[in-house]
Amino acid sequence: MEASYFRYVLEFKRPSGTSRGVLLDKETFILEISENGKKGTGECAVFRGLSFDDRPDYEEKLRWLCENINQNVTYLKEELKDFPSIWFGYEQAVLNLKHGANLYFPSEFTEGTSAIPINGLIWMGDAGYMEEQIQDKLDKGFHCIKLKIGVNWKEEHIILQKLRNKFSKDQLELRVDANGGFSKDEAVTVLQQLADLDIHSIEQPVKAGNWHDMAELCAHTPTPIALDEELIGIVDYNEKKNLLETIQPQYIILKPALVGGFEGSDEWISLAEEQNIGWWITSALESNIGLNAIAQYTFTKKSPMPQGLGTGALYENNFESGLELRNELLWFKI
């Protein structure tokens, strides 16, 4: 086998706001593995400022992988354990090499006979911009919407109140993602306000790493709490188990690029199910290459919940997509 990679910068159609700041572009790396005239493609979707493997020697490790592509898989996995997005790209490229075309996990999904329900994602901005996005999602038939919050809670709370006044929880599932935007004391108040509005869940109310605070919040929360950033950087099996046992969240959210690819996600799902913790899968602003692979993987996990896979249309210069969104259902184009 031979391997190579190239760097690619995705440009947002419109600046996208989170509680960590406004995103204008997104760097990624495309890995290609070839053998006997066939090629497999994967995306090493590093997330600058968030990924565990956002470090100065990232490209150096990617070059190392290309030079050592014929080494034993167990050895490669051990060497890449601190580079989850590179391992993720490797997993994709190997699967694509095996299955060909733009296939990673052949299934009813890739045959075009089944689809994946997804949530509509609302980015931060002023009230007018957020309401404009919400109306667009409602017009397209979404029954589950996720809003980024944690920058101007007073304004965000009003938007949620308006939505709930218009649509009951049976008509519209509302999820919110704080990206660690609240202090513990603020979170206690916000959790009650969210419960009053029948909000489905809140992702990462306080910054990752505060296990004690998060455990206290999860133990008494009137609104289910989902861990997201909290999972990043936890690579040891026993530490994963310890985190879930200590915090006992209601949900965990899995971004394969950030938690060790498909194998890492499988491990988290297994541990969560042992402890009756719910889960769903989301993309992490990948290009259409990574998004396609994640969608195919997600379908095989058979979760009935809306998944967080709708980021492919954010970019001006994305790769051609193998996916198509019809209303709130993500389909594979055949």
C-alpha cells in the first residue's frame, strides 16, 4: 500500500457563531491510500481549538502514517492513540479501499432504501438571524432543532420561549448546546428555565474537565444533560468508564473525529449502554468526505433518535456530496 495526504481549507458561506467564537474557515486533511490500482479516501478532520490532537506536530504525524502505512494495524493504532482524527481518517481510507466508490459501511442506507433522521442546527447570531434560520428549518419539515446558546442567554431564552409558545414538545423537539458557556451557578438557573420549556437536553452546560460540578448538575438536573467536549482526550478504556460512572450523565454525544474514530465511538457506546446512558452521533464540521463516512457508520448503529449530521451545506468549497437532505431525512445518493 501507498499513502499520501493533502491539506484543504473549507470556507464557510456565512460566519458561524458558537460560544467559543465565530468560525470563518475550517482546516482539514484528506488521506488517500492506494493498492493494486484502487484508492481509498478518508478525512483527518482536525478541529483547531477543540481537538485533542490540535498540536504542532500534527502534520508530522500524518507524514509518519503515510511512511508507515504498511505497518501492523495494532501498532498504528497505538501510535495514533493521541491523534484521534488521524486514526479516524485512516479507518475511513481503509474501509473505502475495501468497498470502493464512496462506500464505507454498505447497508440499506447506501442502497438508498433507508434514511437517517437528523436535527436542524441553528447557529448563534442576533435574534433576527437565529429566527431566520429556525423558520427555514421549520419550512423544510424539521421536527427536531438544536440551538447553540451561551453567548446572550437572555436573548436566547426569549427565542426558545417564542418557539415553545408556537410549538408543543410533541410537535417540536428542542435541544440546546452551550459548549461550556455557563458557570455552575448559572447552569443551575438555566437548567430550570429549560425544563419549564420542555427542552429535550442541553449539551455541555459547563466547561469540560469539571467532573465534580458536572456530576452534581447531572444528579439534580430537571433537564437532561449530554456530555460532548467532556469526552475529548479520554482515550483509556478505564478512564472512559470512570468518567461515565463519576458524572452519570443522561446522554453522551459522539463526534468520531474527536473521540477516536469508529472504534473509539463503539467503545463509548458500549460503556454508555452498560450504564443506561443514552447517546447520539454528530459530525464535527467535516467536509462531505468525512460526513459521508460518519453517516454510513451512524446508520449501522440503528439509533432511533435524530442525529447531528447536517453540516455539509455550510461551505462554499465543499467536495461533491454523496448525501442528500430531503426535509429532515438524510439520504444516500445512488
